[in-house]
Amino acid sequence: MLSRNKARMCIVVDILAVFCLIIPRVLYAGSPEIYLFWAYTAVGLTVIILIISLIYQRCPNCGKGTAPLQWWKNGTKHCKKCGKPFVYDK
């Protein structure tokens, strides 16, 4: 069974990664060093999302497909490898 809380955590971290790229660009337009720091932070957050997705959001049946991140239940999604539905805990 997949954890919806981990999926939500990945979504929030993904939004933070986007803000790490947008906000410093607007606030510190003249300083490339600060923007590079925030760009590296965004890349680090993206790597964290990928690791969490690959470890915790795998198909519980075959273990090969990765479940799409869903905040709420938006219909039943199926694994592309085995064709079985992804079942979340809530």
C-alpha cells in the first residue's frame, strides 16, 4: 500500500524547489552567487524528491513502476508495467 503522506511531502518539496528558483531571481537579480546557491538548493530538493519517489512510491505489485503523486484520490491510476491499480492508504 502506498503512502499518501509521502506523496504529499514530495509535492510540497517540489513546490519549494520551484520557489527556490523563482523568488531569488526576482529579489537578487544582480547577484549571480546568491542565485547559484538557490539553484543548487533546488537541484538538491529535486534529488530528494526522486529518491523518495523511487523508494516509497513504487508499485506494490511488481516493484517496477512508480506511482503518480496524488494529493487526493483523482481516479484510479494503474501501473504501466503490470497494469494493476495503485492503492493508497487514505
